[in-house]
Amino acid sequence: MDTVAATQIDFEKGGGVIPVVTQDYLSGKLLMVAYMNREAFEETVASGHACYFSRSRNRLWRKGEESGNFQSVREIRIDCDADTILLRVEQHGDGAACHEGYESCFFRVLDGGGWRVTDERKVDPAKYGSNYGHHNKPAT
């Protein structure tokens, strides 16, 4: 699929991927930041469901493929430099966009020099199995 919209996005500036800011369509709450390559963008447009590019796994990541917490895309916007996407979505499943079980990946606030959790966890991510979410990186 070669959409005209995809040709107008500057994927090359970021080495083939662009940042995607994902926002709840109704509340406006920031849910997550991820990345898309051209293939992920085109799949998102064609399917109406958020598809990202996982840099750690080096493959397409269809949001909700493991957890059922998929995102229906309600609107796609591009920034003035044509190198960042805003996805406005309807979050489904357990309502957790974050792999740690929170509605938003931004569930901590800096408080007195440390990070404090401010949001309530929607679901225990262990529900989805031991391989769910980001894989731990070896200690260096």
C-alpha cells in the first residue's frame, strides 16, 4: 500500500521511524509515546487500529496483540515538520495503554527528587503472561 499521506511524512529524518504521541480521543489524556515506520503507519491507516514499530524487537507491534488492549484510531494528525504523528485513539480492553498496567505510561511524577506513582493501576500485567511487555535488558 502506498498512500499519498505516507509519502508526505519525513521518516528518513529519524532513520526510518518517527515518534508517535498517542492521546485518548475523548479525555485528551496523554497515553503513550511510541514509534512508527512507514509500514506501521500504512497498516494503522488501513486497519483503523494502532500499529507501531518496536525498536527493541525490531518488528511491527500491533497494540493489543498480546493483551487485548488495542486502540481504535479516531484521528491522525501530523506536526508542522512532518516528522511526528499524533494519534487520537479509543483505548479498549482493560483500559491500560501502558505495559505496566496503567491507563497512561506517564503515571509517575517527580516529587522531591524521586518518582512517585500518582495513578491507579488498571490491571496487573502478570495477567498477560511472563513474556508480556518490554523485555528486561541485561544489567551492565
